[in-house]
Amino acid sequence: MSARNRPLSPHLQVYRPQMTSILSITHRLTGVALALGAILLVYWLAAAASGAEVFEDARGLIGSWIGRLALFGWTLALFYHLCNGIRHLFWDAGHGYALPDAERSGWAVLAATVVLTLAAWIAGYAMRGGV
């Protein structure tokens, strides 16, 4: 009778989260975030095509603190998804499956994500003249 209370397949209550599983779940979530962020990009482009007044409204929204936070999150998701996608390409080629290699490449993905995101924002800030 007690067998009916057990889970039928492995799930999060049974296994301890590992670097590869967390990065895999995050990869899927960032894919969704990128798709949602594309809606903001389409809004901005449509506003630019609709005239100066509409574009200024869009610029005001995107330039607000919430807009900049969304853009920062989108940039973070973009670089994470890119770096982890490159990692998956190496896996597809048969490289990096050993657990120590997978752990190292996971940390490399996280480090590259932070470095690329900060570099992009710093470069964008510098291009605007530090304003």
C-alpha cells in the first residue's frame, strides 16, 4: 500500500539540484524572457515608425527605471542564452560531458554572462557620452 504514495518518476523532491540542471532550467527561462523582450523591441520600432510624439512616449517608458531594469534583464538573458547555447554546441559535438568539465563550463557561462552584460552596458553608457 505504501508504494502508491511514492512518486512515479524522479522529480525535484528526490534529487539535489546540480549545476547542469539549474543551468538547463535557466536556459529555458531565458528563452521565454527573450521572446517577451522581443515584444518591447517591436513596440519601440513601431513607435519609431509612428512619429515623434509616439516615439517620445516609448522613449520615456524605456528610459524609466522600470524600463531600464527590463532592458538590463533582457541583456542578461541574451548573453546567458548565447553563452549557454555555445556550451550546448560543444556538447552536441561530444565535448565536455564529464562532470568536472560540465561544472567548469557552467561557471564559465555564468562568468561570461556577467562580463558581457556589464561590458555592453558600460559601452552603451560611454557611447552616450556618460549621460
